[in-house]
Amino acid sequence: LSRSAKTRQAALQSLRLALSSKTLSEFLLERRLTLSDSLEKCLKKGKGEEQALAGTVLTLLCLQMGSGPEGEEVFCSLKPLLVSILTDSTASPSARQSCATALGMCCYIAAADLE
């Protein structure tokens, strides 16, 4: 993970574009832990735009992974962080909105626990 926020944001933009234009399920299956670790770091350490992009990429990742155990694993590992940003009144509105969308979409797609 790059130290430069601009580099991380550019990488997230590229991921967003790739995940929204191609079906990469097989490719992602093998790399989901690496991707979710990187998204976790962007959500934890990033600010505003970076967090918003990470939330969007997470939503797309969940869509690609689907409703199987792998998608649920990615969602469950990042859910507490999404809730934390969503409820943080000091986080940027775009980051909070993106985390709310990620939470809703991923919950709909990948949460096995009905609650």
C-alpha cells in the first residue's frame, strides 16, 4: 500500500473502473483477502475521498463475489469499520454515504445472518 494518498486514490479509481466494467469473479476469488486488507487500510487511515472510493470498491467487490461464503467473509471482516465510519460525525459526508451504500448493498448480497 503506497504512502501517497494520491497514488492510493488512483489505484482505487482503477479498481472501481475494472470492477464495474468486467466480471472478474475467478480472479478476485484468489485475491479477496489481499484486496480486503488493502480496502481496510484505506478505510482506516484514509480521509474523505479515499474512504469514499474504498467504500465504492468494496460494494463492487461484494457484487462480484456474490452471495457465497467468500463474499460473506469479505463483508463480515469490513462491516465493523463501515459502521464505525458511518456513525462518525467527523468523517466526510461522501465517506459516510459511500460506507452506508456499501453496508446496505453488501448486507443485501453477502450477509448470511438475517439480522
